[in-house]
Amino acid sequence: MRALPLKLFMTTDAVGGVFSYAVDLAHALVPYGVETTLAVLGPAMTPCQRETATVPGVDVLPLDLPLDWLAGSRCDVLAAAAAAVADRAAGADVVQLNAPALAAVRQPAPVVGVVHSCVASWWAAVRGGEPPADFSWRTDLLADGLARCDAVVVPSRAFGATVARLYGVAPEVVRNGRAAAPRRGPSPEPAGFAFTAGRLWDEGKDVATLDAAAARMAVPLLAAGPTTGPDGGAAVRLAHARALGALDAGAVRDLLARRPVFVSTALYEPFGLAVLEAAQAGCPLVLSDIPTFRELWGGAAILVPPRDPAAVADAVNRLAADPAEARERGAAAATRAARYGLDSMARAMAHLYDGLARGRTRRAVVVQPGAVA
């Protein structure tokens, strides 16, 4: 694909995987002639995050504005949308909103809304039943934003089906990608520990099941990630797994390079970048049997029933006792991970931007009867 060139204004936050996605994408778009302004909403970036985001062709713009899922009201989100995007994106050829609720405010250029998660689908997967009243206005606002996007993107078919059902839109799938860390020396023997990484405070990761499984494991379970969320709630406490706290990307790569069994008991995962990183490193995978993991990793991971600590522990213990199977499973995961490359993601997004900027593929997002909006 030829270089465009094109100016992109993209929003992100520094809380979780969306930051890694946005920074990776912005970097990978540079060879395609896309210059990105990366507007960071919500809590401030760490020094390590700021350093990671800063490369030629990417302008980082920190904004002290609330995230849509942490804001106190619809008005707060709309004010943030106006301040973060509409007032700052003048001159952009395309706007990418990684929080598509922000599209509820008119934007100065064609808008790509990328849905990484939403409170309605999180509640359905994690809690079930009627969501709290506080979720209603957030869900309605996201529906408004999606209806105003020129294109809607999701990272997996499974999550796309959920978004289509909830919001009546027709998203296209562009799977997330990450650059694999370079291999260092010969493949090591599988490590004598299991490992997980992510937002441990997020109930959707089901750390309770993971911790209960750790009590039954024959090897230690190390858990990297923050145990307190950005809303300042009580910290998650682990009784059996060993909490490592929030680690920088280099420290996580070093642990993954030892090829531990990587475990995710998530109940809700629209894609799962941490799983992809583990697979790229050649780690054998033990994952909860949810639609996204089935789609992305079926046949390359051991899938276990959700909320079943005994099944998780049995799978980890089996791999810990059989290094040959662990190596075989790790190789299968690495082979599958090659499908989810950073360049293929960047190429697909650059093609989408080009069509929107040139007016060839401005897409009306059709709201279906019975959708939230």
C-alpha cells in the first residue's frame, strides 16, 4: 500500500490495553504516511508510558479530562468530547475515537469509532441481570456516538456480534496486533511457574477464580498488574497467587521469555492483548472458554470452563508435569499469534482512513430496530 499521507487525530487513555493498542498502531502507521496526534484522556501517563509513546511522526497530547466510563454524567462526557476532540482536531483528515461515545459531539472530520469494550456487554458477561441505572446513560451515549460514526471497528468477530446486537450497528473486524519481542537465544525449558497479567482489579478478569486455582497448582502463580482501579476502590487481595504489582513492558517481556504457562480466567475479553503477548513469546495458554478466546485461540490453547478453579489448576498442573506438551502447546500458540500482526492491523486501518478521507467510503452505520439507540 502506498504512503498516503494523512493526519490522524486519535484518542486513548493510559489505564489499560487501549493505551498499548493506540501507541502500537500510531507507531505502525508511520511507514504508511500517517501522522498521528495521540490525545490521552483520563489518569496521567507514567513516565514509561510517555517514553514509549514518543517517536517521530506521533505527537502526544495529554489531556486532563474524564474517561467516558469514569465520568459522573452525560454532560461531563460531552464536555470532554468537545474539549478533547472537536476543539483540537482541526486540520485532521480522520478522527479515530477509541471511546466512540465521544462521537456524540460533532467532529471536524470523518470518524472511526473503535469499540474495545462497553459497560453493557461487560455487565452481561460478568454480572448478568438488569444493569444499574448508572449504566443506562453510558449505554445510551455510546449508542448515540456509534450512530454518528462513519465507520465502526471491533477487534474480534465474537465481540462484533455482541456490539451489533446491543447497538444495532454493522462493525467491521480489524483484529488487534502487537510487535513480537525478539527471541533471545535458544528456546528455554518451560518455566517452573504460571503467569497472568492484566487489570487485576477488573472483575471481568475473574481473579477470584484465578486465586482459588493457585491454591491447587503444583507451581507458583505470578500475577502482574494493578490491584486497584482508577476509581480508587478497594484493592483486590490475592491469598494464593503472588501479586507482582504493575510492571513495565520490559519486565513483562522478560517473564514471558521464560515461557511460563500463561493463564487467563477472564469472563469478559473483547480481544486480550496480554494473551497475544504471551503467545508471541511461545507460552502455552490456559484460557477460559469464552467466545472471544474460542475464536482467536481455539485449537492453540487449553480452554477450560469459566469460574472453575479445579479445571484451571488441572490444566496448569498437566503442562507443568509434561514439558514436552508445554513446548508443543507454546509452539502452537506462537504459530496462531502470527495471524495477529501489528502491520496487518496498521495496513487495514490505513486503508480505512484513506477511503474515509477521500470520501470514497464514508459509511452510514445503520441502526437496526430494537437496538439500544
